[in-house]
Amino acid sequence: MSRLILVSNRVSTPKARGDEVSQGGLAVALSAALRETGGIWFGWSGETIETFSGEINRQSADGVTIATVDLEPQDVDEYYNGYANRTLWPLFHYRIDLAEFDLQFGAGYERVNDRFAATVAPLIEPDDIIWVHDYHLIPLGQRLRRKGLRNPMGFFLHIPWPPYRLMTALPFHRRLVESILEYDVIGFQTSEWLDSFRHYLVTEMGLKIDGDILVYRGRRIKLGAYPIGIDGAQLDRMVTTHNAQEAFKTVRRSAPNQKTVIGVDRLDYSKGLIERFQGYRYFLEHYPDWHSKVFLLQIAPPSRGEVHTYEDIRKQLDELSGRINGAFAHVDWVPIRYVNQAYPRDGLTGFYRASDVALVTPLRDGMNLVAKEFVAAQDPEDPGVLILSKFAGAAEAMGRALLVNPHSKEQISKALERALTMPLSERRDRWEALNDVVRKEDVTAWRDTFLADLRQAEDKLFFATPP
Ligand code: ADQ
């Protein structure tokens, strides 16, 4: 079988096999695929260097080769903090109000994609297949084609694809979309994001799509939805660890007569944290019987601190959680425990299992793995209830959760009341259906379906776009 070349902005550094806590399910699944066929995982080292040299840092462990490159500080500003996280991330999460359109960002984005292509191309052999990940690297395939590479290339987008009209608000949107059409397989998390992409191709570019195949300049491109998932077996092991059991006990002991509602998110405006706190406040106002009987444990480690909108949201959340606690707390009860900290992954599973309800209410999310982790970590005899935003990709297959509009404090509040009083039989019923989905649509199924389609591309004749 041909070797696999993975490219993503950041790579997961090799760990001893079995070090499950520091490597997420995605990294484990991708590393396993690399081990099977051999290959390389390439990305940015996370380090900067004064002048870009293209020198590759190589590390091999456990049969996986990791190759990284350092970028210039200006690259990081314009490509990573700029175009990726201040232009594409907000726009693709429907936050055009937060998107910054700056020519310098666009230039930096293209420069870094060129630098990635120049650095990785010499490592690629004619028989390799290439899988590029996420919004940081959309034009990478095109840049590799320009270097004469004819290998099968796939691209997977981890975040939503925006609706057609939103996409057209991006200056030079067509240039970005044309670059994506150099891949042989283009994958999205859900059929909703895929439909938005198709809508763009048909309406803006006048292209015709036959089933899931787009014929473009004499090439056949497969378009698909590949829902990402978790590694269920890995989660089952983590939930039995000492860390998980300690975390479980800490929550249960800290409030023996209170129900726990949990939220776990990177501190990001797309996760709907402000709206979630407002929904919880509305619940406290409208269901005073629940005072002293429930608390919200919100775990939200800061991310992307260099981007000012992330500082803003952090300030707003500090203030809002403080105000809610100030208004409702008693000497022996604090309604919100707001923790700005990352936890080891196994500890998190203990928190999930100790919780009665999860509030997963992003305003938009490509998929959302926290929803799946929460479900998988439950005790089948006495499972907790998932409240899930309709606007998370995860909602497409997880219809047995209590689905809410995350903008509606009334809906969040009602769903909380319903979840906290739900009879055991209904909880079990819903949980079983959700758990089936989580176990079936797991990270292995995601990886294998995508790679199978990419390998199919290998079997057919593809013609690279003429220069
Ligand atoms: P994210 O936006 O990061 O990922 P998500 O899918 O929820 O969102 O994944 C977050 C991961 O980080 C989860 O595995 C979670 O356990 C972990 N995590 C969150 N808070 C943590 C904390 N306090 N401590 C430790 N770990 C924490 C992007 C997209 C998603 C998509 C994924 C995968 O935005 O929509 O599901 O990629 O494709």
C-alpha cells in the first residue's frame, strides 16, 4: 500500500505507544494509519526563526516520522494569527462581524502555504498519497501541483463551510475555492457544510455536480461528508484510570447533594459560552427551586491569546460569571464554578461521568467532540443527559440529545429543567441511541472512509490542471 503523507498546521509529537492522555483520539488514529503504511506527518513546529530556512526537524518514534519546520514571526502573525484565525475562523463560523480582511494576512497565508509546499515536496515520492488538514492549508494542494506533483491528494475541513453568500464576503473568495479544487477528495464534517460548498460551486462557478463527483477541468473530484468521532476504546480505558476516578470523586464529594451540569470548551466565541451563562442565569431566575441543588462546572482553558477577540470574550465571561455568582450565591452554594484550566484527558472523562447534564451549546461548530466524549463516558446504568446545540455538526447524527437553539436562553433554561428531572428510563433510552452513534461513527470509521476514497482516487486516471 502506498505511503501516507499527512500535512496539518500543527503535528502531534510522537509519544510512546499507550501514552493516551497527551494524545487525542485524532492523533492516535492518524499515527496508527502512518504506522501501517509508513509515511510522514508534516507541519509547523510551533517555533519561530528569524529567517525562514526550510530546514526540517525530524523526529521518529514508534514507527512514525514527524517532520516540522520553523516559521518567521511575521509568518505566524499573518498566516496563523492573521488569515487563519482572524479571517477564516470567524467567517467560517458565521461571525462576519469579527472577520478581519487584511491584504497582508492573505499574502502571509499564501507565503506560508508556498513555504510548506517547498519544504514538504522533496519528501514526497511518486507513489505516496497526501492528506491535508484544515483551514490553515487550503491552497497547499494547489502549491504542490504547481511543483509538478501528480499524487492523489485529499483535503479535510474540520470546521464548518459557510453558506454561499457569507463565503462571497471574503475578498478573493474564488481564488481560495479554485485552489481547493486541486484536491481529488474534498471532505467535510457534515452534509450541511458539504451542501454549502456545493451551493457555492453551482451558483458562483456554474459547475455541475454528478452525485458526489464534480468534474472540473477534466478531473474527477470526490466531494463527501466524513463525520469525525472519538476513539471509544481509548475513552473506555481512560475512564477507569486513577486520574479519572479522582476527578469523579472530587466532583461528587464537593457537592454531595447537588446535581452537576458540565461544560468543557476551548475559550472561543464560537462555543457560545456567553449565551450559555445567560441561559443558565435565566434558568436560575425561573426555577428558584433548583437553587442550592445544582451547579454549573464550566471548564474553559484560554486559547489563541494573541488574537484580541479572545481577550474580549475572556473579560466578558469573567464579568458575567462573577455577576451571576454575586446575584445568586449563598454561603454554602456557588452556582457557577468557572475554571480557566486545561485538564489531562483522562481526568476530564471522570468529570464527564460525575455529571448529570452536559451543556454543549456552540453557536457553530464543525463537529464538537466534547458531546461525543460526554456520551461515551457515561455509566450505562445511570447515564447523564446531553443538551446539544442544533448548530453543532454533531447534532446531525445526535438527534436524541435535547437539541436547543443556543441563542435562546428560554430553550437552554427549559432543556436544563427537563434534563435535571428526566426519568431514568428516558435517560437510558436516549443515551443508548446516542452511544450507538458515537461508537459507530468513531475516529477509525472517519479515517478509513476518507482514506478509502483517497485510495480510489489513486486507481483512476487523474489529470493535474495544466499550468
Ligand atoms: P475544537 O474547536 O478544538 O476542534 P472539539 O471538537 O470540541 O473542538 O475538540 C476539543 C477537544 O479538546 C476535545 O477532545 C476536548 O476533550 C478537549 N478539551 C476541551 N477543553 C478541554 C480542557 N479544559 N482540558 C482538556 N481538554 C480539553 C475542531 C473543530 C471541531 C471538531 C474538531 C475535530 O472546531 O468542531 O470536532 O476540530 O475535527
